[in-house]
Amino acid sequence: MNRRYFGLFILWLLTSAGFSQNNIIDEVAWIVGDEAILKSDVEDYRQKLRYEGTVLEGDPYCVIPEQIALQKLYLDQAKIDSVYADEKSVNDQVEMRINYLIGQIGSKEKLEEYFGQKISDLREDLREMVSNQQIIQQMQRKLVSNVKITPSEVVSFYKSIPSDSIPMVPAQVEVQIIAIEPAVSKEAIDEVKAKLRDFQKRVEEGQSEFSTLAILYSEDTESAKHGGELGFMGKGQLVPEFANVAFSLTDVKRVSKIVESEFGYHIIQLIDKQGDRINCRHILLKPKVSLVEKNAAKERLDSVLLAINNKEISFEKAVPLYSMDKSTKNSEGLMTNSKTGSSKFQMQELPSEVAKAIYNLNAGEVSGVFSMVDSKGKEVYAIAKVKSIQKAHKATVESDYMIIKGAYQLKKNQEILENWIHEKQKEIYVKIDEKWRSCSFKYPGWIK
């Protein structure tokens, strides 16, 4: 097995429940409710953890079946409470994982050949796993949904933490930004549209395959590797302008009109529709911005920076007048950390160009003009202001209340779930084979 495919094999083990070891003579190890836990289930789980590099504390033949049994407790309760997975969300996640695997291995055909299964069978394996994960998460959220936490409880929790165990909060910054996108000339737009019309004509007249043109010319580099194919997606996963045209297509031999989106200009070809999901190919072209237009944008931002430094206008008031960054324009330019939903960033969480521009600044200071690539893949010119800097420190209730509250919430939720497990063990039928009983379980109520 060559190294590349061995890496992909590991990836599959980490993302699929469909792997099984044919050399295992199966036996029933546990029964939880009306569900059996087989020896092969335990071996598959162990193999998965081994590839992840996860080290278990304790005997794997005790720890692993107990973990599987806990999952079955939640799934059993979900049946009773009529908790179901969201089919659309499950389908979207499955397609995302399938598309990722195809992207790594090169094509659907290679994926099917390598694993000896049709894509439809791989999809079903993944669907069951993703669905169960979602149901368990929903069930856990339901069990802790009525938890109420008061400020006095948070303070008491903080006081109960030994001083040497109080967590450190890393240094964080808040950053405001003004970004200007260079103008694109009508000539550059016309040139892109002419190319796309030529591609459209060549495909519909049978001179070229859409997929070949996508590989050669599309500026969506990821989908270009697969002939422009995006994989099955719901309408909400696509930008509106693209989705409206893509979902209106009915003929797989036709090519759409030219579609303008925030990413550039597209043409689209339908591959297949399944319910409220669609699979299509596209070719993306972006009009080229000339050096003259880039310099004009930089000079414009230079003048804005000069006005701010001369106190003719505040940074905050300049944002709605000049910034073209839609995500920050209505919040005085304040950037949001996509990982946390907060306005605070550790330095390594910022876009690298922004981090470099503000690295040596103090709170209230504004950077010089710099260029960066935005979330749409477009080059823009920007200036950034450091709104605040919080040095690394031990957490305190006064400055880090939400962090401490979150830690207490986690602790309280865990207590509720553990209590629920103890009660559920008393209600549900559990039978453990004699060979699997000599364990020190985390939850000893399995053996009655």
C-alpha cells in the first residue's frame, strides 16, 4: 500500500463507521436494551482510536464497550422521547465528508475501487454514524436544557477552585478594520464574460467537455481538481445568486447563463438533483485588477488614514463611510472571531496579514495601509486599529466572568448527565457476557 493511500485509509477509519475486520470471529459481548455490542464493534473502535493516537486509561476491553454502551443509552432514550436527527443536516454533513474523501483520493471511481464499495454504500455507513452522533448530542442538550445558573453560583464556584488551579487566560486583542476593494474596470469584466460565453458555446456545441474546461481554467481551485464538481449541496449552502440559477437548471446538457456573485463570475452545469439537494459543476473566473486600480485604492485608504491620524475623523466614523467589508461595516469595523463568536482574538487566530500589521501596536493605535486576501479570495487594502489588549493573566470573576461561567456550566452539565446515566442504568436491560465482566467500570451500575 503506497504512503498516500495509507494516509487516506487512516482518514477513512476516522470518518466512517463502515470499517470491519474480517478476521474477527464475532461474539456478543454486551446487550443494552435491544441492542447488541459485538466483539467486532469493540475491535473496530479500538482500531479507530489507535489510528487517532488516542491512549485509553485502563483495559480497552472494559473502557470501549462501556463507551459504546453509553451511546446506546442515549439512543434508547431518544427513541422514547422522539428525538430524531435532522435529515437535511445529516445529508449535508455526509456529502461534505464524501466530497472531502473524493478530493483526497482523486475521483469517485478511485474511492469506490480503493474501498471496494459503491459510493452509495459508503454514504449509508456515514449517514448512520452522523445521524447517531447528532441524536446523542441533541439528547444531551435536552437533558441539561433546564439548567439555570446564577451569578452567586459562579462566584462560589470560582472561590472553590484552588489558587494554583485557576486557569490562565492568554493574551487577547480586539481589532477594528477598514478595508477597500480595488475597482474592477468594465474592460476586465467584459473580458471574463467573453471567456465564459466562449466556454458555454464550446460545451453546448460538443467541442469541449465542461469538466475539462473547469480543470484548465476555473479559479475555484478546489472544485477545478474535480472538473468543477461541487458535490451534493442544499440551497442554503450556496450563495443566493448562484443557488437561484443552479436550482433552476433541468437539462444536464445545457450550461447556465453567466452568474455574478461576490466570488466572481460563474457558469454552471447540472449533474443531478436529489430532493432538495443538487450536484453541479461550475467554472469561476475573476476579473483581473490592474496595478493602476490597486494603487488608486491604496491612495484612497492612505488619505483616510491621514484624516484619522490628524483627528479630522475618528476611526469608528470612518468605517461606515469608507469600508467595503460587509461583515464589519455595521459594527464600527470590529472583527469577530469565527471560532468563539467573540470579538477577542489570540494573535495566532487573526488573519496573518492583520496580525503582522498590529503586532507592535498599543491599544488605540492604527496600523499603516496593508494588503490582504479577504474571505472571498479577493485582494483588498486595509488599515486596522487595536481597540483593546488584554494581557495574559489568571482568570478573575471581574474580567473573565463568562469564561468562569462556562467552566461551571460544563461541570454542572456533566453532573446532571452522570446522574441521568446512573438512573438510566437501573431502568434499561443490560446483559454482559461472563468473559467481559471482570472490569472496574466508570459507571458500576451495569452489572445488576
